[in-house]
Amino acid sequence: MTEQTERSLAEQPSDTERLPPAAPGDGGGTGGGAAGGAAGGAGHPAGPATGQATGQATAEGPVPLPATADGPVLPHATADAPVLPHATPPPLAPPRPLGEPRTWPRDFTDRLTAPLPGVRALARIAREGKLRPPPETLPEIQQLPFAPGPMPAAGPTTLALTWAGHASWIIRVGGLTVLTDPVWSRKILGTPARVTPVGVRWEDLPPVDAVVISHNHYDHLDAPTLKRLPRHTPLLLPAGLAPWARRRGFTQVTDLDWWEAVELPAPGGPVRFDFVPAHHWSKRTLTDTCRSLWGGWLLTAPDGRRIHFAGDTGYGHWFEEIGRRYPGIDLALLPIGAYDPRWMLRPVHTDPEEAVRSCQDLGARALAPMHWSTFLLSGEPPLEPLHRVRAAWAATGRPREDLWDLPVGASRVLAER
């Protein structure tokens, strides 16, 4: 991490004064435990939301942010101060070569829009005792929806999804089988064991044609799960993560910056994968804060149908920008859990109401909630995300069938256009 970032971690003046202002409806979250990340990257406490980069990566590296004695001055591109869209969206980038060697900046702190949590913030979260749901709500675990079933048959024109739990989806698109942030482990570092089993047994998976990773936090980049894959499996990663994968023997590794894309050949025609921004951050060890990028993925089927997989994200202006650049999104996979306490977790995860708002900003027809009902990562009761997202969706007046609130293990097929 940069010297400025280290100072920001050590010298943050207060718990809340440097957080971005709350957006209507609140939003944010953690994965892997609210206090795990700063201690060693085991999880990710209320890390910064991301926003418009004040200095995009160039051939010379990132354009530096202005600094003060407390560290970099980070732009607050939140819902209250969105980046104004251009009249006409830029054309989509041509696909880059698969497996292309890349040179990246030393870190991606120029993409942050909120400071990393300091010692005072972590002490406060420990003092308030909100690292886990209240004990009296734990019986709700028995009611978490779990309905594993056979995956639908998927030909070259099928677009089907199966929720394995957390942010792990099995997406059948163009004749390919794609995994998102696959975590088949029962336990991940720094986090209590999963409270629902994986929705699909590993041995029941069809051959995996590609894996997309949103960022490097342990509940999204699970090394034991990836070790189960053949080493020739294509891995599509955020910028800066390719060396991590190559050290583990993977031979078809591609890492991308925001707004970059690749195409994979498929029986139904090429499937396009665009790496898009998210409001989050990255950290896996004591020394790699923001050394790799974070984001979501936009999958485009050969017939033009589109799925947005958000990974981990808080609410902010990026959703409107993604929707502007990629009109006609059919389905948005958005996180609805790990959002309490709000004062700390707002920048990094949407709460249920913000997930619905994000879906609207994207211009997506349907919403599939995720990132809940698997690992208990913060203080909200286990069933609360489901109740709140259903209420927020109903309040919009949108068709009930366009809220894909699937049980873990369930599948659904996206209708052809």
C-alpha cells in the first residue's frame, strides 16, 4: 500500500467525519466480517466505496490524488454528487486478447471515494458488538430459503442461472458454463461457517468454461475452490490479480481495467465479458491494500441479452453510468446483505432498498438478490434482507415476477427476446 494510504489507516481523525454523506435509503456492507480486513485481509470491513477515478491509469501509471497530512484527498462521488453523464455514451471497447500480459499501476487508490477504516472505527464496531446478528435472531437461520434442484438443460440459446449461495452463480450463456466468485468452501478465513449448504454439489456441475472474479476479498476469491478447477480453465480477473492466479498454476488468465472486455468463443456465438466499476475496494493481506482492482461484470449473450453481476458494491453513481453504456440490461445480480451497522458499512455494500434503486439506475428489467443467506457477515437479522428487498420492490410497482428472490440452489431461465 502507499505511504499515504498507510497514514490514512493510522491517522483517521474520527469514525464518521470522513465518510461520504448517506444516500437516501442507506447502503453499504462488508463481506468476511466487519472487522477482519484491516487486521489482515481475512474479510473486509467497511472499506471505501469506489467512484469516478480522479486519475485513470495511464502508460505512466495512475494520476496521483492531492494529499494532506492525513493521506490522499478522495473524491466523494456518491449518490448525492454523481458524475454527470455525457449526452452520448462512448462506444464499447473492442475485445482485448485473452491472456494478454499487462503492466498495471502499483496500486489503485486513485479509484477510491471514501477512506479506509481506521483504528477508531474498528474499535467502535467492536465496542458496539455489531459484528454478528443479535443472538435472539439466530433461530431465523432455520428459515433461510434453501431449495436445491437439478439445473435446467442449457443449449446454445439458453440463458439460465443457478444460485449456489453468496455471490456464487452458475450462469449458462451461449452454451458456456460460467461461475461467478465461486466459493464452495464451508468456511472462509475470518468468517463463521456458512449457514446454508452450497446450492449445487461440485460433482454435479457441468464442465466449467470460465470463471469471473469481482475482487480479491476471501469471500469472493476462494483459493480452495479454484484449486478444484482444471488449470486451463479461463479466469477473468480485475486488473492486478493475474500474477496471483498464475502463481497457482492457471494458464489462461486475463485481467482487465474498468470498461475493458474480452470475448470467449461459444457454441451459440461469442460471449462478451465487460469489466465494469463497482463501489468497493480490495485487500487480502497486510501489504496489498488496493493493489488490485475491484468491479462487476457485464455478460452479453450472442443474441444480445445482458446480465450485470455486481460483485461487492455500495450504492453510487456507477450504476447509472453502467446502464448508460450498456442499455437493455435484462437482469442485475445485486448484493442485499451485510449492511449493518450503517455508519460503517454504507460505502461498500448496498442494503436492500439501495439494491432496488441500483437496479432501476441500471435500467435492468429484473433483479436477482445475492450476498445474503450464506455467511453471517454483519449485524442485521438473517431474514431481514429478504423481507426488506421484497417490500422495496413492491413499493416500485414493478412486476413481482421480475424480482428473482431465489432460494439457495434454485434456478431460473431468462426468456429469449
